[in-house]
Amino acid sequence: MPKKNTPTTNAPKQAAPKKTKLPSIDVRIDRLIDYENAKTKAVASANIAGCFAVHGIRVVDSEKGLFVAMPATTYQKDGKTEYSENFHPITTEAREELNKKVLAAYEQKLNEEQSQEQDETETLSEDESQAPVTQTM
């Protein structure tokens, strides 16, 4: 009986894809926005791996909570406003890491602002209590 031509492969089994190492991401909050009814709460910048700077990242408050919006260009298409991100992470992991860093920087900046306001209030109270009381007639 003749043998069938069946290809034999001795190819190595493919390993599960490796997670790529994410570059370092440093974020700073450039500006807090405290206008009534403003959905944008802050504007941030990110430094990626010490090589790239991304400006205009926004912290936005929506019905579902805070989210990070990448810098985008707006344009009109069929009478509707469309958005095209100028910068965006390619992988889910990179997007999650950037979002986490931006929101952490936002929370830290809010805490710093609140501490500063408390310090100023306490300083004003101390100044008033130390002022000599004079009475004129």
C-alpha cells in the first residue's frame, strides 16, 4: 500500500505573545478648570519615555464619571461634528496606563490645591487673631 504524502512539520510551537514593556510616562496637570458647567476639568501634558511630549490631554467629567480625552482635531462631515485624535495609544495596556497616570496626576493636583486653600485660610485666621484690638470713639 503506497504511503500518503502527508507533510510533517517539526516547527516549534508558538509561544503566547509577549507583553511589550510600556515606556515610562510622566504626566503633569497644566491647568485646572473650575468654570460652572464645564465638562473639561483639567488639561494635562505627558512625557513618554523622555522622548515625546503630548500636550492637550483633557480630563473630562461625563455622566459615567471622569475620563481622559486625547488631543483631537474637529471637523464637519455630513453636517455632524467629528473628532480625529491627533495622538492615541495603540494598545489597550498603553491606553490604560496613560489614563491611570493622567487621573492620578489630576487627583494629586486637586489635593494640592485644596491644601493650599486651607493653608491660606488658616494664615488669614491667624493674622486676624494676632492683630491688636483697638477701639476708637
